[in-house]
Amino acid sequence: SAVLRFLQESARRSGLLLTSLQPEHAAVKADFGHMDFFVSGSGDMRAVTQFLWDLETSALPLKIKSLQLGAGDDTASQMALQLTLSSIYVIEQTMAQGKGDQ
């Protein structure tokens, strides 16, 4: 939920209009988990670059796995952005123990 809040707030601050934001659970290891996020949005070049800068300089453990950037119109004043992010998180010991008991 921290990553989702960060993405929404960063998009709002930068002026990027998010058209899709989808989390997808991925692998879970013994003491950490891995999650992917599919993000689509549009905005002018300033909004897109500010959003990407926020991702790269975030204190959250985020990694851009794939990125597509294209012109949203004929004048290229609007850009379309699609990316896949990856994040890891630590599983609390009590949660890990509960999974092992099942």
C-alpha cells in the first residue's frame, strides 16, 4: 500500500494523469516478498520526467523493469507512459511463521 500511495501522490505532484495502476503479487520467499506494479499514464514531457525522477530518487525499493514512452498526439505535446515497476518488502516474522504452520 505504501508503493500505491507513493505512485498516486507522485503522479498528482508531477501532473501525470494515471490511467491505470495495477498491483500484481509475485514471488514470496522465506523472509521477503516481491510485487510488480503496472502503471499507465499521460502528460506533458515535464510531468513524465518529474514522475520518472520521483521513481528513481524514491526511498522505497523500486526498480523499473520495463518502460514505454510514446507521443500521445501528433504534436508530441502529450506523452503516453507505460511501465512495469518491481518492489520488494520484508515479511514480518509472525506472518512468516503463520504461513509455515498451514
